[in-house]
Amino acid sequence: MLLCWGLYYVPFVITTGLYPEKTMNPILILSIFVASYVILNYSQSLNRKKEIELKKNKQDLEAAYKELELSKKNELAFLQLKSLKSQMNPHFIFNSLNSIQDLILQQNTDSSYDYVVLFSQLVRNTLNYSNKDFITIDKELEFLEIYLQLEKLRFEDDFTYTIQHTNTEGLSVPSLIVQPFIENALIHGLLHKAGKKQLTIDFTFTDHLLCTITDNGIGRKEAKKMQERQGGHHESFALEAIQQRLEILKEQYGIAVGYHVQDLYDNKLATGTKVEIRMPYKKKY
């Protein structure tokens, strides 16, 4: 074999034990090196490709697992939410039937008839809305209006109420959340108050949706004393259920929701109670 070095040719000789001398073609040697280099690079490229595919498959599996886990979590939250609403509805219906019974015992025939008509509308709406996570705020306002008309029949002329809303067009709200707070204000705040009983419900939307319920009742402290004197230990089941619903909605939608109760005073005298409910919502547009 001859190797070229500048202008001179240097013989390259391979000697083996079997053959005295044999010269190899330099093109053959170069081809072997090139083929080895190509094969090595191709093998490394295949290995890198396999590693990338394995990494991608692992990421896809992890994403699928997280999606499945999230789906199960949402399904669990939905089932819990539906269960709580189904528990609350019989409680609410039971209270309404008690009001009808009171009117019948008072032999107030006209009011009893009006109450039954309104009650049928309310029950129909309750059954329709309990199967929905969210309803339009217009339907919520209509529902609360019917409910308060029913309560006004029971409280008669001493009771007045106002429902107002600001910048709430196109919003949807969780069904049947506000009513239990109103019921609580009526039973514990206004029922035992002498004279005029006033209730205000205000929905206001800015960067969040706030529902404020204000009554001029006897206040929580006096209501608790009356309960203790009467030997009652009534806990509002509906409010407990609402608290759990709000916690589930907070997890499900990742927004700050909840409620806060504030006692109102004038010169250290109780003048009522205010409840602020920060509600989850959906926008139509």
C-alpha cells in the first residue's frame, strides 16, 4: 500500500503471520472508517429518538393520569353538590308546609289558599333548579320574590322587604344558595321582633359577585338567649349544607367564595344582622 505524503509516496505494508506481505487499498480503509462513522451516528440518533419518544410517552401518560384524576375529582364534587342540594330541599319544603299549617290553624282561609298557590310555584321551581348547578340571576331573583311573598303572608303587614341588584345582567349563579340565609334572618332575627320588620337583599357585581342580606331583627346574641330559654338547640341544617356547597364550589372553580356574618349595633344596642355572601358566578357574555 502506498500513502501520499506531499509529493512522495510512502509504502504502507501490513504483515501477518500467515502471509509474508500484503498491501491494502487506502480507499477501502477510508470507506471502512466512513461506514463505521455513519453507523455510529445513526445508532446514536436512533437512541436519542427513542429517548425523546420515551420521554414524550411518559409525559402523555402523566398528563392523562392528571386529567383522569381531575375528572374524578370534579365528578366527586358534582355528586357531593347534588347530594347536599337533595338534602336541603326536603328541609325547605318541610318549613313551608309548617307555615301553611299555621295559617290553617288560624282559620285564615284566603291567606292559606294564596300560600298554597305560591307554594306550588316555589316547589316546581325548586325541583327544576335543584338539578342545575347554575341558573340565571333573573330566575334566582324570581325565586326569592316568590319565597318572600310567602313569608309576607305569614308575617302580614309588619314585614317589608326589598330586592335590588346592580350590574348583574348576563350572570348565572349557583341555584338555591341565598334562600337559606334569608330564611335564617326571618326565623332568628325578625320573627321575635316587635314592630316593623325589614329585610333587604342586594346583589352587586364588580370584579366579584356579592349578595348582602340585612335585617333589623333582634340580633344573634338575643336570638341565642331566646333559644336557650326555650330549651332549643336548633342548628340551621340548610346553612351547614350551604357552607359545604361553597367549599366544594371553591375547590371546583378555584375562586374565593364564602360568607361573613356581622352583628349591627347602635349605641351598643343590637339593631340587626348583615350577611355578606361572596358567590361564584358565570358570565353569559
